[in-house]
Amino acid sequence: MTNPTGGEIRKDLSGDGRYGASRGHRKHLGTDYVGSPGQPARQPISGKIIRSIRAYNDTAEYRGVEIVGKHMTVKMLYVDPYAELIGKHVDEGDFIGTVQDVTLHYKNPQPGDQPHVHLEVVSIDPEYLIFNKAFLED
């Protein structure tokens, strides 16, 4: 799986971008990779970009994509996707859109808040984990 921005995992005053980090009454279900607004974002897995999605219900400004690959489905948020790629197969690592500045949407922004791309595994084929030697090696 390719890091969509090449950046570090976000950690700022507004939150910890690691998978499972506390979000008050819930856990963070993805990983946030720091990026710069306007920076090209990479496809994390090879697969079909099945749809463009809204990151928030209250605005269409912040976007993302859902990608179905051979062994998993992922979604990326805070990426303005290239419209011509929706419905198409894209190889891992190819550019699929640009990073958006999600910090502008924060209700209580903090100094040093970091724009980022949220990457979340929606589903994964268990056989991929069971039979993939890379996951079995410790």
C-alpha cells in the first residue's frame, strides 16, 4: 500500500492521525498522512475508483474516493479527485487528485493544524492476510 502523500502520519493539536487513536467517544478508523494543499495525491492500491464521495454530509467542498482493489476496498478523504478517473482502474502510485486543506473546515482550529489525506481500509479479504507471507513474517 502506497502512502498517498509521502508525508508523515499527522499529529497536531486537533488530533492524532494514527489508526485507532481516540476521537472522544470513538476510535479513528483510518490513518492521516500530512500533505500540502494542491499537492498531487497517489492511488494507495491498484484498483477501480468506483465513486467520488463527500468527506462531510454538510458540505460538498471536501471530497474523496472509494477504491476497490483485488484484496481490499479503501477510501481516501480530503482529496479532490480527477473527474476523468472515476469509474476507471488506476495503478498503485498513480496520481488521482489533489490534497485539500481540511483544516479550513475545523470548527476550532488550532495553531499548527496539518492538512492531510485520510486513508481508511473499508474491507479486506481475510485470505489475503492469512496467505500473504509478508503479513506472516514478524
